[in-house]
Amino acid sequence: MLRRKLLTRIGLLIGVLVCGAVVAVVLLQRVVHNIDRVDQDTAFLTDSINDLSAAIYALEIQRLAENDAVPDPSAAIEAELDVESAIATLATHPITQAPDGQAAEVFARIATLASGFAKGYPQNQSGFTDDAQALAATIVLRGEIRNLEQIAAAYVSEERSHFGGHFRLLVLGLTLAAIVMVNASVVVLLHTVFMILRPVEQLVEASRELAQERFDVRVQIDGDDEFGELAHAYNHLAEQLAANEERKMDTLRQVAVALNHDLNNTLSAIELELRLVDRQTGGNPRLAERFQRMHASLDRVAKAVRSLTMVRRIVLTEYMPGQMMLDLEKSITTDDPNQPTPKPGNTTQGRLEVSSS
């Protein structure tokens, strides 16, 4: 279950990142394609207008040649064909095809003037009849060509500005989207890390408590994943260890009760005999001192046996190298500050009071 959650989260995160990268590449590719198209339009318009200007200039040379110069028919025909080719090329561009555009009007006038100018050569054909009319026509034609150049430059500048702004907005949007995706990825990864570290930390802390023989500690982990199963297993183990420890304590207390019962009877008999001996000796100070030492030793034995009935846990200390013994003082104490430590009562019957008088 935990493996499935991790794989699902990481898979979704990687899928979102990959999809975002693909979308970003597609959008950038589209914008770059539009920018390349604008550059191609710029080169196309510039080359076409320059070709038209060069063809008009070549035709001017033939049309406005000196009267005594011998015209070259082949050069004139080639110049006329170049003009027609340049006009046909410009006619394929969208800027000259828009019916309500300024560029289309200027291009229409250029096509009319260039056609008339070309047909006016030589002078014996219809069209221009003198050099003055041809010069005026070429001046008007060049003015219209300059107008078309300005319109084309404005069109290209507007297209570049439009796609440049679109490119900047796209880069800004992709940057913001990348920041959001990175932050979301960090949040998802941190949540995933905490989802793993929290139960691990609880289990480690509970294991430390278990090593200190604190069997009442329980791990609270909600969920039906591997950590939930591990917490359930730990709690079950702690309950079993606590039950086993309680059984040991019950057995030890039962043994202590039996020993305490037999020892109390024995101590009572010994103290009674000591009383009788003390009365028969008439209060001998030396014997009284010995009786007191004997009574103190018997009292320590009785106290040790009574302590066994109040053992809360088993605490062993090293009596000698390689030999452990039960530490009664620590065994009857508890780690719970709200629960007082029991004090052994005096159950010795017939306590001997010996005086030196």
C-alpha cells in the first residue's frame, strides 16, 4: 500500500512535469515558427521590392536613352519581363492581396504605372510619346515604390512587435508556471517525506521506550499501509511483553507472600525466644546489645521479604563480575510521577524492645 502511494505520487508528479515540458516546447516552437515567418516575410518583401526597383531602373535606362543611342531590343524585353516578374512575385504576398488594405492600393497603382511605362517603349508604340512623360511616370512610379516600402516596413515592424510581445508573455507565463510546478513538487515531496518520517520517528521512539522496559507505550498510526501494520504489530508485542512481565511480577509476589508468611512465623518465634532469654538473664547489657544486633538483622530480612511483595518491575544490578542480583529499591519504584512509590509496612510480629537497664 505504501509502495503504491509513493509510486502514484511520484508517477503523477513526473507525468505533470513531462506534460508541462511538452506543452512549453510546443508553444515555444509555435512562437519561434511565427517569428521565422516574419523574418521570411521581411526578406521576401525586401527582395521583391528591390527586384522591382532594379527592373524599373533597367527599363528606365532603355526608355530614357539618348536619341542618337541605338536601343537594344533584347535588353528592353528582358527588363520588361523582369518588371512583370517582380510585380507577379509581389502579387503573391498577403499584404498586396488585402482588398481594403493601403498596400493593395499602392501595389495596384505600381502595377498600372509599371505596365504603362513598359508598354511605352519604344516611342513608336502606344503609351508615352516623349521623354518628359516617361520621366514624370518614372518619378511617380518610384514614389509609389517608396510608399510600398514604407508600408511593408510598417507591416513587418507590427508583425515583429506582435509576435515579440506574444513571445515575452509566453516566456513570462512559462516561467510562472515552472515556479508553481516546482513549488508544488516541493510541497508534494515534503508531504511524502513527512508521510514516511513521522511513523518511522514514532516507531523508533517507541522502540527506545521498549528497550527501557516501558511496556505501556503505544504507537498511534492511522492508516492501512505498511506503517499501520508495523504499529499494530508493535502494540501487540508490547501488550504481550507487558502481560509476560505482569505474570512474572505476580509469580514473584506470590513467592514473596509465601516467604513472608513463613518468615514472619519464624521471626515471631525467634523474638519470643529472645524475650525469654532476656528475662532470664536479668537485663545483661552485653546480651542486650547482642539481642539488638540480632533483631536488626532479622528486621532487614523481614523488610527484604516484604519488599518482594511490592515489586513493580525487575531491575538487575551487578553484584559481582558476571553475577547479577535483584535491586529491590529500584524494582519497587515506578517511572510514573503521578503514582507514588509504595513503602513496605512493618508486619513483624512480637518486635523485641531491649533496653540496657
